[in-house]
Amino acid sequence: MFTLFIRTIVVYLLVFAVVRLMGKRQISDMQPFDLVITLLIADLASVPMSDSATPLLYGVIPILGLFILHRVVAHFALKSDRVRTLMCGKPLLIISQGIVVEDAMRAANYTLNDLTEQLRVKDVFSISKVEYAILETNGSLSVLLKGEHQQPDCKQLSLDAPSARPSVILVSDGRICDSALKDVGHTRDWLYTRLNRMGYRSERECLFVCLDDDGMLHAQDMQRPNKRAEAHFLHTEGA
């Protein structure tokens, strides 16, 4: 038992030193290569700690080998754009000039639910307020709001803040979300009428349709070959 205790302390100190030397990134900020190395080190460290029959060096040497590999690759990634792109990939433009880029979404296996969830993490509750959104190589989403939404807030202007609620997706990938439509107190006929006013013949022509908290209906075209998708807006209050 005492031997296992000593082995555990040795392996812990080794892994701690290796992780510290690899950098101060949080797990959520790790690049794919960093994450793979970390997972392998964790797996290798568990073997000599749990099995006294396994020589300690069988865990120490592979861990040191992975650390050296990580440092070599990190060095070349700093020096070469090609190596950095190969190991980490490239950021993807998910929203460009207020338009959701379907090709980028598919390339990243990113759904509309993923997009809206990441926007909410950034305190953005409506796609219509976003000018650019970039999916970084570590999986985080960087967001640039449209100019009119970058003004001082109500608190800074000493104004009464209006009530607010998240944007609701009524149509996703050409399919109506009946539960969401019911939650906002509207029917399919109500939605069809407003889609017709925006020039759509069917919900199947829409990548998504969102109802913002100010009553604005935001729709975007389903992507078609050789045609740029467009966004459409309709204020529904009183309509």
C-alpha cells in the first residue's frame, strides 16, 4: 500500500509539472491537439498508479514522450502557418453581414440550436442583432453585434429598461416548431400569413424564422445554388 501511495505521488507530481509546462489554457480553450495529448497523459498516468506490477517507468517515459512531442509540435506551429492550420484548423465564419452561412454550419456540424445556444452564452438572444459570428478553432464563438446594438445601454443613459425575452425559433431547417409557435400564442395560419408578406410561399423555403422580443419576425432563405441567401424582417405588432 505504501508503495502505491509513493507511486501515486510521483506520477501526480510528474503530470502536474507536464500540464503546467504545456501552458495555462483551460480545457474549454484547448486546441484539438492539446486536448488529445492531455487525454492520453491522463490515461497513461492511471496505469502505474493503479497497478503495482507495472514498472513506474512504463508510465513516466510515455508521458515524457508525449510532452516532448507536444513541445515540438507547438514550436513548429508558432513558426509555420501550415503546421498551425493542420493541427488547429481555421476559424469558420458562421454569420457574415447578418446572414447565417449554411456551408460553414455544415462543415462544422453546427446546428441552429448550437448557434443560438452559443449566442446566449454571449448574452445575445437574437440572431438578427449579429453582424458577424466566428467559430474559433477551440469551439468558442466570437460575436460582433450590428452597429445599432453597440450603443450605450439603458443604465448608462439613465433610462428605464424595457422588458425582454429570448428570441424564439418558429421555423428551423424548413420545419415549423409547433411547440414554440404555441408558446408565443400564435397559430400556423398566423405564421403563413406573415411568411407570405415576406415573399415566402412555404416554410420549406426558410432556413429559420425567429420571433424577437420586440415583435420583429426575422427569416432567412434556404440556400440555393448560385443564389445568395437573404434575410427578411417583418414587424408583427398590429399586423
